[in-house]
Amino acid sequence: MCSACETDNMYSTHDCYFTFQASLFTSSALTRSVNNMAGGTFCIVKAVMDHGVTHLKLSPNRDKESYAASDLDLTMSTAVNGRAVLYTRMGYKQGLIIGRSSFGQLKAYDLQCPNCDFNYELKWSSLYELTCDKCHRTYNINGSEGYVQSGEKGHNLAMYRYVDYNEFSGMLTVSNGP
């Protein structure tokens, strides 16, 4: 197999498009995860509807106790820069893991376990590891491609191809293409 094909196989082909105006939420766990150029910071991001209003529920991999509740539960608008925003295309089940590897590279993974048909949500088990409660695999996301750290061999986490954070506009975008 050619190396270009191998590179293509490491990215998810599932529909994903997520935009976040980080400049409006400067102290949120997600903004701090993508702003940290030193790396090693990630944040679980889940879109949840509550009484007709979308909330982004955030769970950082470190220093969770240092955040105010309002920095972990964001009430979202339906428009960014005058364009309608939907939170229904955030991977398999409206959940992503977004942040910077220890090398400072932006990464975005799907929150669902790829070895359980994308039907079971992953949870933090340590600083850089997430675990599936069903198959008990643990995935490493720091400086890697979301490989199986422990448990039965299997697929790496579904990673999204395009992750961009423009620090001047404060816009974060995750998708399968530019």
C-alpha cells in the first residue's frame, strides 16, 4: 500500500463540520485547549439540546477544578458572523475531542469508540487516555493518532482531517476538508 493511502486511512470519512467562535468564550476549557501552544491539552466537546437551546458541554483533560461552571457549559447562539450554525454534524453523535498534542499540533477525534460501531462514548481515564466502558480499550491521544494503548487490538480513534484555529479571528473549525 502506498504511503499516501495509509495517510488517507488515518482520517475519518464520516460527516463532520464544527465551528466555534473561541473569542466569545475566552476562558472556556475548549478555548484554553486550542490556545495552549505548549500542547498536551485536550477537551471533550458534546452538543446537548436543553429546552430548545444548544449547550456545549466541555470536559478538559487537565485542571478541571480550575474552571468556572460557565466555562464548562456554554450556551450557544444559532449564528456565527451572521451565518447559521448547527451543532448536529459534530461526528457520529455530536461529540468531539479537540486539543493540541504535546508537540503543539491541533487534533480532533470522534468521541465514540471506533471498535464498538461508534455507539459508545469515551471517557477520560487519565491525562492523555480515554476508555470505552463497553470494550474496555484505552486510547492514547497525546502525540499519537489515537491508537489503542491497552485492551484488545483494534481501530485507532476516528480523527478528522481539517482542524484550524485562527487566533486573530478566534475561530476554530473542525471538518473533513477545508
